[in-house]
Amino acid sequence: MPNLSDATRGRLLYGGDYNPEQWPEETWHEDVRLMKDAGVNSVTLGVFSWSKLEPRPGERDFGWLDRLMDLMHGNGIGVVLATPTASPPPWLGRLHPDTLPRDEDGRTEWWGGRQHFSHSSATYRRHAAAITEDLAARYASHPALTMWHINNEYCTYDHGDEAATRFRAWLRARYGTLEALNTAWGTAFWSQGYGDWEEVIPPRRAHYLKNPAQVLDFRRFTSDMLLECYAAERDIVRRHTPHLPVTTNFMPLWFGQDAWRWAEEEDVVSVDLYPDPRDPLGAQHGALVQDMTRSQARGPWMLMEQAAGPVNWRGVNHPKPRGLNRLWSLQAVARGADAVCYFQWRQSRQGAEKFHSGMIGHAGEEGRTFQEVKRLGADLGTIAPLVSGRPVDASVAILHDWHSWWAGTQEAHPSRRVEYPEVLRAWHRALWEANLPTDFAHPEHDLSRYRVVVVPQLYLLTDAAIANLLAHVRRGATLVCGFLTGVADEDDRIRPGGMDARLRALFGIRTLHEWWPLEAGESVDCGDWRGTLWSEEIEPDGTADETLPYRGGELDGLPAVLRKGRAWYLSTLPEPAALRALLARAAAEAGVRPVLDGLPAGVEAVRRGEVLFLLNHGRDPVTVQVPGTHRDLLTGETVTGRVTLGRRGVAVLAS
């Protein structure tokens, strides 16, 4: 199948969403002049253009898009053409109210915003297929077309009647019989036994707690329905252009999609990434999303959207300080991106996102934002020949699974303070600060390439996943596992003993007596460091090679950390420096070294192919020791032994 290299052709794609329908045509030529000045070589067209392309049912207005496609091609700018199905026109909702989604209270989500479509609506799917078919037929042979972008940020839920019908069909396919469904959902609890398929509905508003297995399956169902919508449009454009890659843009660490499964259906994996400029860990959040997206893509990936300046949806929307846009963009390239794109090209003057920045802001081409955009475009053009298509190799994998997240994020659990994304970020931060290259992997993936596997938290683990972990440790790998892992099976049924018996034996645990969640501000003494968020009353079985005990309190003397051979278990969340030291030790004992030793605080080092990226996330200049002689691709200078990075400075070094 085609992939991102078929669009990049040895370049790094640079550009973003272009919404020229918001502007008079005389602006288009000015836009092209500025695009060429900035080094833009790719634009995405048509993402929110359904009402422009089909102003009334069955009508087609392609003339404006014809002129744009020709204009882009004439100026050497490729087009990622989007299907416009994320935001149906008002006439579709008015004439076909069955296309509108309903929430768990039965309230309709109306047109006037975006993403107002029911993924289960046959009518919506029919109209989406029709506009996609005509779009693909018209532009399949256009020389500007380089890639297809399906819909946008799939994120809708629907609890309506048509969704209920499809949910029942999905459950029939999964379980076969009502008896199997009742067993999987544990409906003996609270008299929930189903005697007829028509009694089964989505998890709508309930008087008290909902059935957690029903909620889990509804989340699986929702991801699958949205994937069906994507696949239907993908298959249409693929039939017309089998040689061109197809993508849709993920939101970062988005709760509603099983992105492992989705990635298998994409030619190009792309993501939208908007770290907060005021977040002191914004760079780490970016690195986490970049590592995850690269892992889903199993190679180069596409940064579909980022902001050149402030966004418009936070409580306070801060601009990016000078140099931060360049720094974070080059970080994405260092971690495998072969495309750096924005929402959007020109900042809107009207509409809900008129305060969301663009590559050209309200200040125009003289504004700082556009001047920095120009500099970045030149940088990307300079480094592309030695970077595009190159791999990022890692010997450490973090295991992550959406089904476990869905099951673990439910009501009536031991602690509402345990938020899975925050636990995941804490563990990734430890590896990032230790300068250890990291991939992500599904717990059932082939892990043979990784010498160290870490599991921040996987509340739900299938039997296949557990067997995979055990086999990997038997092969000589190191496993470091966090608390609340292996608690439930795939139906969210608690495993006997509160943790799978095979895992207890692996870690040297005889009995997990109780979970002891911690209050806000509460911690446990673990000797040289303190544990936060969680603790456990564990009785070891005497086979562990090393234990680190709690000190004081109800758990005094019981193990906070156990190590049995190459398997580690952490029953609390160590404070950041302690978690970093522990993971660095486990990696070192497994023979995994940082990219560079002795880096100054705030400096990130990433090796992509034969090129070394050094990124200074600090506010002050720093000097980095770099063995040997290198050429800095960004400056053309030769550096020997060390390189100085200015505030938010970057060096891209080739041997």
C-alpha cells in the first residue's frame, strides 16, 4: 500500500489547513506568494467545505475548488484533499434529523458547530459516501493531489435509537447469544439480566451507577462505528487513486478511539498536537504524543495540526514565546515526523476560531509569527535530505491500551484521583528526562525488539497479553510494572486475588491484601523517596531478589517495590526523580544507554537515522558535550567536542 514517502518524495512536508472559502479570491494569489516565501509545499483543502461543495441536496459546486487545485499545482504546492464529512451542511440535519447524534439524556446535538453527525446513521453515511465519490472522481487525476485526508478528528458519540440498533448488532457479532452477553456483563448483579435483544440499549442516563461492562463495550462499539465511517470513505478514494496514501487526524491520546486498531487501517498516521506554551512539561507532553504516533505508524508520521501561536479553547490562551514554535516543530521531526503542518494557514476573521492563531496571524506578514514560520520553513528544507524517511530506534517500550483505559476510567473505583493519562505521563516523563529513546506498544504486540518494557498501569489485561509479557521476560527482557495492573480480564471481571496469579508469581507476590489509595497531598515514606497517589498492602512470597519497604504507617515493613530477577513491581507512584532513577537503573542493567550522557537539565537529545538532534527546552544558553566532530545542518558550521545552544536553541548534527 502507499505510505507517507509517496507524498514526501524525500522532503519534509510543510504547510497546513488552507480554508480559502473564507476569503475573496484576490486573496488566494497573495496567499500563494506568501506560501512560497515561507517554504510551504503542502496544503490541506476542503476539511470543512461540505456546504460550499453541496449548497443544496444533490447540487455540486466544484468550480472554486478546480481553480484552487490548479493554482496550487501551478505554484508547486501539493494538496492533501479532505473529504468534508466532519461538518454536514444545515440542510442535511433539517431534512434528515436522523443524522444528528443524541447524548445519553436523549438531547439532540444540532448543527451550528461541527462534528454534528451520527456515526450510526445510514442516511449520514449515504450522503457522506456520495460527496466523497464525486470528489474522488473529479480530482483523482489532478496533478496537485498528493494524499487524502478523511473527515477530521473523529470524536462523536451517539446514544440515539439508530445507534442502539447498531449496538445490538455489534453485540450479537461479539457474543453470539444473550447468555454469553449476560455472562460477560455480569448482569446477575442488580437484576440486569436480559431476556430479549430489544432490551439492550446504550448506557443512557441511569438512576445510579451504570454497568461498567456495558459502558466498556459501548466505548468499543463507538470506536468501531467511527472506524466504519472512516473506512467507507477511505475505500471510495482508494478505488479512484490506489497509488495515493490516505489518512485521518488523531487527537493526542484521545479517549474515544482505539488508535492501535485505527492505525492499521491508515496508510499515514497523523495527529494534532497542541501543548500549552505555559506548561513547564509541554515539551514532554509533545514527546509523549510524538513517540506514541510514531509507534502507531511504525515509522514516519504526519503532524497534521499544531498552532503557530495561541489557541482559543483554554481558559487563558497564551501565545508561544519567541523560538518555541521552531523548537517544538523540530522536536516532532526529531521524533519521526516527516510532515509539519498547522491549523491553519491564515487566521480567520470570523467564526468560532477567529482567535486561534494561523501561520499568518492578524498582524499579517510583518508579524513575528509569520517571520518565525518562514525561518522554520527554511530549516526544514535544509535538513530534509538527511532526515526524511529515517527511523528513530528505541530499546524501551511503554505498553498502552485503550481498552484498559476505558475499563479503568469508570465510576466506583478505589480512587478518583488515579487518572490513567497522568500516570502514563509520569512514567514517560521519567524516561524522557533520563534521555532514553522510547516507543509505545500494545500489550499483545511483538515485543522482541525491546530490552526493557515498562507498564505504567494496565488495569485490564487479556490472557494473551499476560502470556506475552511472561514470555518476553523468559526471553531475557526486563519488565517494570506499575500498580493496578492485571486487575481485570477483558470483560472487566476482577481476577481472583486482585491481580492475575501469573503476574503475582512473576513479581514474587503471595497475596495482595488491600489497595490503599492516597489522598491529595498524602504520601508514603519509601526511604530515600516518597510515593504518591497509591499504595498497596502486599505480602511477598519470599522469592523476590530485592524489596524496598514502606516505612511507618499501616504498611510499615511491607514492600513498596519488589524485584524478582528482571521483573519489577511498583505498588506506588514514586516522586519524579525517584521514578527516573529507578527506570534508568533498570535500563542500564539491561544494557540500554541514553542517547548522550551528562546532558544539562532541559536538554533533549534524539538520534534519527545518522543525525543527532539537540534541543534546549530551557530559558538559558547551555553547552553540550558532543564527542567527535559534526556539522550543524542548521548553521553549516563544524562543531568539535561541544556545541552551545541558545535559549530554545536547536542543533541538528551530522557526522
